[in-house]
Amino acid sequence: MSPTELSHSAETTLVSQSTGSDWLARYSSSLMGVFGTPQRVLVRGAGALVWDADGKEYLDLLGGIAVNALGHAHPFVTSVIASQLATLGHVSNFFTSPTQIALAEKLLAITKAPAGSKVFFANSGTEANEAAFKLARRNSEAPAGAKSAKRTKIIALEGAFHGRTMGALALTAKEAYRAPFEPLPGGVVHIPFGDIEALRAAVDETTAAVFLEPIQGEAGVRPLSVEYLRAAREATTAAGALLILDEVQTGIGRTGKWLAIEDAGIVPDAVTLAKGLGGGFPVGALITFGGPTSSLLTAGQHGTTFGGNPVATAAALATLHAIESQGVLANVLAVGARLRAGLSDVDAVTEVRGEGLLIGFDVDADIAPAMVTAALDAGFIINSPGPRTIRLAPPLILTPEQADSFLDALPGIIKAAAAVNAKDAQ
Ligand SMILES: *Cc1c(COP(=O)(O)O)cnc(C)c1O
């Protein structure tokens, strides 16, 4: 059989047509149960819309958790990925490729990284943070006369989420995620969120690094203040510790800026990126700022087989180009402001947080999980990181009309969720 014949027959035999409930029965007997039962079986997407196996349409206000920056099946990103794959798909890191180099240069340019800054490519957010964790371990030399010979302390925040692999999990605060896998890599302490005094008290000459998310996404979209970020920069500089910012969720236009910290007036030592970077294609990056930090990891000390491969880096280059050339950042600011204003006008909504199109809002009862279900029924994909908290992280190309359609539906979704909760309580 020729490759062409193979592709024609594979299209019809690899995946048969089935209903959502048939697929879910097969899912539960073939996939590991770590994610619980999926909400829907999705088969197709276009822009901010997706369709499930039963043909129902949804407005995707979660964007694959802040991943589908340009929505689904973006024509430019799709064609760049396809043509790169048809040209050169993988080479290993014994070699490099033009898209890898061009993407590294582009990331250094958009993050305004100073001379000597460098990039390491990974495949996911947790892998980018693993690389950052190893970078922090290499910042081990204590100052002369210090009471400890080595820096071993790494500081992260209560509520932090940095990923699920062992190093990133050690940085993650949530007990339910951590406890089953202890012992985790040591030396990590978690300090209260947003408490500048606690931070100043914790950072000392034994501190290798401080890890911060400018806005904690998984914790319900909780922003750190500019004052906090500046205090973190001052304290880490004074102690010789690295300031490492996890912008896996907040980076690449999510807040209407390339980086969430863009206006804070600080230069971090390192930033991690993933989620939106590849426009839906898996890719992560660690950017180290300045020469000294960039030379902490030396030849042979870290590596990856897939990281920085031609297809992933082409996908990211295409995503960045589309964001830049199509006015996407301005759209994020405008539609984000419109959504937040509309949400603030809804009676049951008690607080609205976030920047750009990373939005969290609280409701006045424990109905957020029921709202997710009611929203699906009404044709909207949303997420509840807490019992009273909803998170929205839609494609950055969401239109004002699409945002309004959700705002119009929201009172009904809240009412339906409250009714379900009242019935369950009986
Ligand atoms: C999602 C996320 C991660 C983990 O990324 P994965 O690609 O799921 O490994 C790390 N940090 C933050 C802030 C995230 O939002």
C-alpha cells in the first residue's frame, strides 16, 4: 500500500463515528482515571467554537485552559505546522533548525530580555518549571562568610501551581496534589500569598530562588500586586537569589501584554512559558535573563528529546506572528475589559479579578461546579477552580459579540445552577 492509500484508508478506519456516551464508555475502560469523567467528547473546532460528538456547539471560554490563544484550527498556524511537518518534523538536539533559532530570538525580543539572555525549549509548563528548578539548584553558592555553605532554600507561595512532575510538584502548594507523592525534592518552603513582610523575612542568604506566578491561575485568578513583585525583586537581588516568574498561564498575550509583568518595571532572572505559546501545539520555554543566570546550566546538565523540535517551534513562531500582525493584544484588552465590566453588573457576582482575558469571578454561593454543567447545557465552556469561583481563559480572538452572548446567558446559568444545588440539598 502506498503512503497515499494509507492516508485515505486511515481517515475512515482510525476513528469511527460514535455518540458521546459510546465514546465515554470506551474512555472509562481504556484511559487512566486521573482526570475523572470528561465533560464532553469534542470532535471539531473553529475559532472560539467547538462541537461535540453529538453535534452540539459550544463557545469555548476556557480555550483548553489558556492554551488555544488563537482559537481552534487557526488557518495560518495550521498551515505553518502542516508545511513544517511535511518538510522536517524532528531532528534531536544533536542538531538545530531555523525555526528553533528564530523562535528563541523572537522570545528574547518580545520579552525585552537584556544582552546575554538565553532560551531553553521544553514541551510543557511543568517541564519548563523543571528546567527552572534545576537552574535554581545551580544557584547554590552562598556568599562568603554565610552561615550555610550552600543555598538550598526555594521559596514559593501558598496557592501556587507550577505543574505535576516531581520538581514542579514540590513547588506546587496544594496538599491533595503533593501528599500522595512524598517525599518530593527538598528545600521548598511555601509562604503566605501576597504578604510582603513574610517574603522579606523568608528570603535570606540560603535562598536559591523565589518562584512566583504574577497571577495565580489555578488558585482562582489571584493577582500579585506590582508592589509585591517589586519587593520580590529587591529582596532576591539583595540576597543573591533568583527571581523566577512562572508565566505559563499568564504569558504570550493572555493579559494583553506579552508578559504579565511587563508594566511592573522589573527584570526577572528567569521566566517560564508554555500554555498559549504554541497556539495549541505543545511547547514550553525557560528564558534566562542576562549572562550570569544564562550560564548556570552548562553543557550536559539538562536536556530533552522533543524540546525545541521544528514543528513545535514553527507553531509558536506562527502563533506569535499572528498575535502581532492581527491586533490580538488590543483585542484582549478591549474584550477583557468588556467581560469584566459585564460580570461586575451581575447580581450574584461578588468579585471580578484578572487582567486581559484571564478572568476569575466569585459568586455568592457554592454553585460554581453546578454552573460549569449549566453552562455546558447552555452551550458555553467555563471552569470552576473553586466552589464559588469561575475562571475564563478564552481564545485571545474572542469577539465582543461572543463575550456579550455569555454575559446575556450568565443570569440563566446561575439560576439553573442554584436550582440544581437547592434540589441536591433536599
Ligand atoms: C498549567 C500550568 C503549569 C503546568 O503546565 P503543564 O503544561 O500542564 O505541565 C505550570 N504553571 C502554571 C502557572 C500553569 O498554569
